Amino acid sequence: MKISNELMTQVDRYRKIKSFAVTQIMKKEMADIYKEHEWGTLNLSCGVCLRDAFNKIIRELDTPKPKINFIGIAQKKYQDMTYKEIQAEAKKKGIKANQSKINLLKKLNK
């Protein structure tokens, strides 16, 4: 939701002292926000409707947005793997697995 600085000032004022003073331009902006969020049509000449619109806007601003949690998969270090596990990793990556452990580690770490 994009709100102009003037309207945001009135939103903050309403939060603090439950009072607001809006111009016709701000009312129009509130009506656009109302319509954008599909809350219906805002009656611009009704003080109670404007008050309710302020409450809805504040609720929308204060609602935390869902967070995307990252779930990492712990990677095993090649140095901690057994020779058989290193051979399996090498095969997965298309490296010939019939080499010494040291040579496989060098090629896997490239």
C-alpha cells in the first residue's frame, strides 16, 4: 500500500490522538486505497466512514507480512566422508570414482 506523506501524517495523528484533518485530495487517496483493498466504496462525506477507513488502514499497516523461512540442509564435508561416500559423490558429479581418496577430494573441491 502506497500512502502519501500527508496522509501518513494524519494516520499517525489518528493513531496517537484519534483525531484527523483530511483534505479532499487525501479523501480521494483514502477512497483509492479502500477500493484497492476491496473494502467497498468509501463515503467521503461521512466522518464515521473516514474514521473506519483510518482504522482499516492502520490495521493493514500494522499486520505483519508473512516471513519466508529458510530451511538449510547441512552439507557434509568431503574430508569427513568415508572413501565409499566420496566415490558416490564423485559418480554423482560425473567424475571417475576409481581414483585415490586424495585425487577424488581434489577434483570434488574444484
